[in-house]
Amino acid sequence: MRYTDPEKFITIQQHIIEQQTKHPTASGEFSWLLSGLTLAACLIQAIVRRAGLVDILGGADSENVHGELQQKLDVYANKVIERCLASRGNVAVLGSEEIPEPIVVPTPEGSGRYVVLFDPLDGSGNIDVNVAVGTIFSIYERVTHGPVTDGGRKDVLQPGSRQLAAGYVVYGSSTVLVYTTGHGVHLFTLDPASGSFMLANEHARIPENGKIYSVNEANADSFGAGINAYLDWAKSKAAGPYTSRYIGSMVADVHRTLVKGGVFMYPATAKSPKGKLRLMYEANPMAFIVEQAGGLATDGKNRILDKQPTELHERTPLFIGAKDDVTRVMELMARG
Ligand code: AHG
Ligand code: MN
Ligand code: MN
């Protein structure tokens, strides 16, 4: 086992610095920023693992910008990430699912280089039933210069194709951190004893023949003919058949899809006509990662990473996973 071998283990900090050497323009600043996120992940997982013992379960007495009741863990995770990143000195703007407007971070004159958008706690509905939840993040370089003047709007509203890095943490049976900087997808497992994320799998590729579909079929009445045709095919002998898996935490469903293959879908529904998932801090980071692992991510018509956002919290339908599966769903949707 590499990570117990003192000659071979690689921590995420070592890995990030190695990645830096591939980015001629990057400096140690990026590693310093990412280490703020790994610190936040360690702090959040520590409270998630004690959820039943400390007062962190259940709803907070507040709603987020989407009108959703915030869970105590949403609020806690949001505060931890804000604090860990704002103190890095090189983050200019933060955008969080839990905060209505982007947060402009006061930094010494012009030193704020990065924008970080995040879903601090994904899968809130699963917190109280001890099912995997996670954190998702997306990192851009600013497009404006000097002091941030428009509340961070221009720097935040960039298409996913301009992400510098993206990643997620799954607080599951173990705590796994996955990230990409555009040079492959790399998986790390937290060693609770040392508090270090240790490299477990480098250059992960999404399996091409995973026979798993993942969708909330309770919404099937509003899926339309194409998606239902795909589901009928997947359940048929001709397809294998597939098996169905739906955790209800996107971060865990997408992680399973990355590791086992198949497809995860959150189509537009009657309740969420533009889709439920948010483009900037759910779909875009996951799309960057899955594309880097050889998969596809679309909104049913367009590549997720090509979408030009108009607001921080906009939603999108999402079809993400192995190339053949996403292509098949899109072809059937196109036939109508
Ligand atoms: P969040 O907890 O950040 O609001 O995200 C929840 C999302 C996503 O994680 C999951 O895939 C989806 O909600 C599940 O929605 P349904 O319960 O409607 O299936
Ligand atoms: Mn979420
Ligand atoms: Mn969330």
C-alpha cells in the first residue's frame, strides 16, 4: 500500500506542487489556495463524523437564496470555507450556494488573483440519515484588474471552460478528495490519523462500460419521450440490463459514476423547469472533472462547460458520465 510506504506516499500538497511545475505561469500561490480548501475539508469532515454527538443536525432557522431551509451543517461548512479561503490572501471573490451575492474579499492592493465558487455542503437532505454528503469547488482566475468594483460579477460569470481547477470532497465511508487542474483527475483519501490527504489514484478514467443509470425516477412524468426511451432501453435485456443507483447527494452519485461508469441525470422537471442543479458550483466543476476523466457533461443539448452564465445561482439540467451513455441519452432526446 503506497501510502504506508515511507518511500512512496504522496500527500495532496506534494501532488499540487508537482502539478505546479506543469503550469509554467503558476506560482506557489495556487498550491497555497488549494491547501485552504484541504484544510476546510478536514475541518468539515471532523464535524460530519460527529454529527450525532454535536448540535449540527437538523435545520438552521434560515433559508438560502433558493428559498431552501438551510441545514446547520450547510451554515457551518459555508463559514469554515469562507474563513479558510479569505485568509489565504490571494482570493479576490467567493461565491457560495448559501450566500445571495458574491463576497468580495479585502486583500492587500491587487493581490487577489483567484475566484472560488463552492457548494459547501452538497446533499443536505441526507445529513440527518447518515448518508454520504460532500463539498464541491470551482476555481477561476480573475478577468478584471485592480480593486474589484462590480461586486465581483464579471469575475464570477465566466464559462466553465475557463476554470483553472475544480474538485469535490465526499464525506462517505472514507473522506475522498478529487481534483483536476486540467492535467487529469486525481483521487486522495484522508488518513484520519495524520490529517493528510494521501494519493490513492492518479489520472483516473471513467469506465466506458459501466451499466448504471442514476436519476430520480419519481420525476419521470416530466422527463419527456427521449429520456424515458433511454430508461426503457437501459432496463431491457438488450442493454444488459443496467442497474439503478440514486443516492440523492449529487457529489456521491457523480463520484460513483466517475469510479464505476454509467450516467447521472438531473433533467428539467415540472418542479424545476430549468433543472435543479446549479451551473456554477455543481454542474461546472463536475463537468470539468468528468471530461478530464474521458466522459461528457451536457444540459441535454449543449456542453456544460460552454454555457455562458448570467447569474451566480442559475440552474441547469445535467446529463453527466461515460461518453456512450451521455451520447445515447442526447440522441434519444434529439429524436423527441
Ligand atoms: P444541495 O444539498 O447542495 O442543495 O444539493 C442537493 C441536490 C443534489 O445534491 C442532489 O443530486 C439533488 O439535490 C437531489 O434532488 P432530489 O431530492 O430532487 O432528487
Ligand atoms: Mn448541492
Ligand atoms: Mn449545498
